[in-house]
Amino acid sequence: MITPYVIGCIALIIKPGPDLMCTLATAISEGKARASTLMAGLILGCWLWVALLAAGVASFFTDHPTMMTAIQIVGVAYIGYLAFGSSREAWAGFRQRDGHALTPAAARGWRLVGRGIFMSMSNPLTILFFLAFLPNFTREDSACAPAVQVLLLGTLFCALVPFIYFPIILVADFFRARLVGSVKATASLKLVSAPMLVAVVAVPAGKIISSKFVVARALPL
């Protein structure tokens, strides 16, 4: 049963969702080192979901869908904030008149890791994967306890992420390196990353709004 699980893992990882698009946007606008740091945070966030699932704590979220929706809303709002910041930096670059490139991002590495953890744990696709998909591949007749199986399967998922994300980061950084050196080019990179983040926000936001609309229509007047 491991082959269908690995296929499902790869399908989720390569899907252009919030985690992948934010990593790509970071690689384009800030370089491979910072994108890799963000990726490390995303992987750590995934593993935290694995730990919660193995400990049985994750069932709390399935029993309280309002709490889950609140987490997703906060995640969407945060990515929207990142999109706004990228647009603002791009605008500042286009208005700058001298020939020097924009100052590199000054946020510390631990803040990028924290950003990745937060984004990963509030990503609806990641939540659905760990709460609904992964448990289907645990076996009652296995010599390992269910919690151990969850940890092993979840760790396998986390181990697959760098093999898919890192080549994408390198390609994005390759094109970025050809453009960095002037204010306009750096600002253009920021401007490219902003709509990517907006697109990331639009999909989960639309799902949240539509689900609430369906629930509201189902309620008696």
C-alpha cells in the first residue's frame, strides 16, 4: 500500500497550492537561500501536524470545524499580508531613481522558518491530507502501533518535499540571478511574486466563503 501513498504525497507536493507558490515567490524575489529556509519551516509545520495526529490531538480539530476554519482564515490573511508587502516593495523600487538595487530582505532566518510553520499548519490542503488521507494507510495488522505508523508515513511525506521543491527553487533562482543588479529588475521580481501570492489567497478564500454561504442557505429562516 506504500505506492499509492507515495503517489498521493507527490500529487499534493507538486500541486500549486499556498506552500509551493509562496516558496516560488520567495525564490524569485529573495533568492534560493531564503526560499530554502522557508521550505524548512514548511516541512517542520507538516511534521508538527504528523506529531499531533500521532498523539491523537488532531481529532480535536475534526470535532471543532469552526476552529479549523478560523485557522484557515488567519492563514489566508497572512499570505494576503505578504502579497501586500511584496507589492509595496515593488512600488518603492519603481519610484527609486538611483541605480542601486533594492536592499536585500533583512528578516532573520528564524522568522522565515516561523512563517513556513504557520503557513504549513494553516494550509487547507495540508490539513486535509493529514487528517483525511494519511490515516487510511495505517494497518491494524501491522507490527507497529498506529501512532508509529503515522509518524513513519508523515516523515516519508516530509522527506519527499525537498526533492520536489529544491529543483524548483534552483530554477527560479537561476532566472532571478540574471535579473538582479538594478532597481527596476529587482522591483519587477517583487511585482511578479505579488500576484502569485494573491492567486494563492484567492483559492482558499473562495472555498471558505462558498462553504459558509452553503451553510447559511441550509439554515432555516
